[in-house]
Amino acid sequence: MIHNFNAGPSILPKEVFEEAAKAILNFRDTGLSILEIGHRTPLFESVLNETVSLAKELMKLDSDHEVLFLHGGATTQFFQIPMNLLNESETAAYLDCGVWGSKAIKEARVFGNVEVVASSKDKNYTYIPKNFRIPSDAVYFHYTTNNTIEGTEMFTIPETNVPLVADMSSDILSHVLDFNRFAFIYAGAQKNIGAAGVNMVVVRKDILGKVNRKLPGMMDYRQHIEAGSMLNTPPVFAIYVCLLTLRWLKQQGGVAAIEKVNKAKADLLYKTLDAKDGFNPTVAREDRSRMNVVFLISDPQLEKKFLDACKEQHMVGVKGHRSVGGYRVSLYNALPLESVKALSSLIDQL
Ligand SMILES: Cc1ncc(COP(=O)(O)O)c(C=O)c1O
């Protein structure tokens, strides 16, 4: 068995791989591959409709929120959001908690003013700033719920009347959250939702249509809503993989059930790391991510022993992001508890 701790694209449930493989050869007994069916056919329409309705059900969204599946990854959302929401003379508030958030800030500055309400850059983004003030006249407040590279996570939603915009790429649907509190949510699919190539967007309709710039059709969320995510050819296969992953999540008991497993996985791994000499988690205890566990190993010999043992026991994806070094173990929804138990016992025995 391979234990896959990759940060994304990352592990998906085995059942999803099996069903997706079947659909490539013969989709729903049509004799056709899912890769060769038209997107404007009842066959694909039923896939898209079910994916949207499962996403709404799992997030318990109200009728003010629309769910879209768009191209371009979360990185496209970094600029598409300010392009749709922020006039040149207005200000958006951003929290600077990591590499991804700072990229979002850079893109927003192309379209209007940005006020960075707080930053944890002073300590290499190893904690989440507390008690920051969000200006009441900001058009929106943007933050990253889970900082994939640095391994910090925000479990509670900031208290504010300013519309909330969140990049949930690496922890969406991993724990219970009142998703209706957000005006806008986006997430690249390739961690907890499915395959790379599609982005899930949740938008509360009333925040749209307020900017005075002209928008190209593909950049305009209102046009995507009107066209039901079919303004052009959608990423058909990637959306199908989302459907299979969301069905799997529902079968597990939904978000509350997976949260319990995610908590058990993260608790076990942090406990093991805290107990082991030479293994040092880098993040402030109260801000530790349940999705991406980042740590350093202080002694090069121990480091070599760890890497050799990982290789021998088929553990992949433990290297840290190139920008921070060290190690990062990702524990997304589909990673079984057994993999964390195996890794913990490997560390114990070093
Ligand atoms: C929190 C977060 N935001 C944005 C991105 C960028 O996503 P994409 O490569 O899909 O554009 C990532 C990728 O890992 C991420 O983890």
C-alpha cells in the first residue's frame, strides 16, 4: 500500500479512481467514454446538476448562494474577484497569512486599493494574527482559511459586517463551517473536491453587478450563473471526478463525520511529533492546520533515517514546499487514518 501525503493534486478515495476509470471506458453503459460525450447532452447535464446540488447539500447553502464550476484554478480567482467586486477608488481588506494570500493581495492591487489588516510575515507565516480590525467601509474582506504551504488554519469566521471572501482551496468540506456567512468562496478542486482543472466557486448573488468597469464575458460571474457554468465547454471529466468525490463524502456521513476523522488524524500526528526529539512542528500550537502538517527535523542524520524509512514503507509526498523547506504531510479528507497511524509508528520507531 502506498501512503500518499501529497499536498495537491493529492489522494482521492479509491472508489473515485475506480468509478472514474470505468467512466473513461464506458460511461453509464452508453458504450461511450465520458471524454467523448458532448457537454450539452442530457448525460452531462445530469452530472453537472447532481454535482451542484450535492455541493449545496453538503455545505447546507441557502438559496441566495450559487455554485459554479470554473476553469483557471484558484489563481484565476485571485484577480477575477477584485475585477468583479472592487472599483478603482474603493478599498478591499486582506489578511496576509501566507504565500497564496499574498499572491491574492498582489492581484487585487491591479484593480483598486488594498488594506492589509494584519500579516504574519514577520514570523515566516507560522501563526495567524489575532484581534485585527476590518475597516467597516471595505468592499470585502479576503482571507485564506488554510495556508497550504505554511500549515496554519483558521477554524472560526471573523466577526464583521463586511462581506467575507475566502480561499478555501485546501480545507473546504473538511470541517463544519457556516458557509452561508460568506459572500464568496473559492477552491481549486485538487485537494478535497476532485481532480485538477476545475475550481468550485460559491457566490452570494447580491454582491455582483456593482463595479463600473466592463467585464469580458468569461470573467463575469453573472454570465456564468446565467449559463449554469456552461458559458463555454466546461472541464467535463474534472467535474465528473468532483461528483464522485462529493458522493463519497456524503456516504461517509458528510462534513461533520469527516471532521471527526480529520481531527483524529491531525491529533495523532501532532502528538507523535511533539513527543519525538528532533522533530519540530513549525506552527503556533493554536493555529496548527489539520490539513497540512509542517515540521523540521533538526539533525541531518535523523533526517536521512526518516527519508529512508519513508521510501522503504512507500510513504510519498512528505517533502515541504520549495519556498519553506522542511517537511509537510497533507491529511486531506481522502487520506485514511491507517496512513497516519503508519507514519506515526514510523516516526516513533526512529
Ligand atoms: C490555498 C491555496 N490557494 C490557491 C492555490 C492555487 O491554486 P491553483 O494552482 O489551482 O491555481 C493553492 C494551491 O495549492 C492553494 O493551496
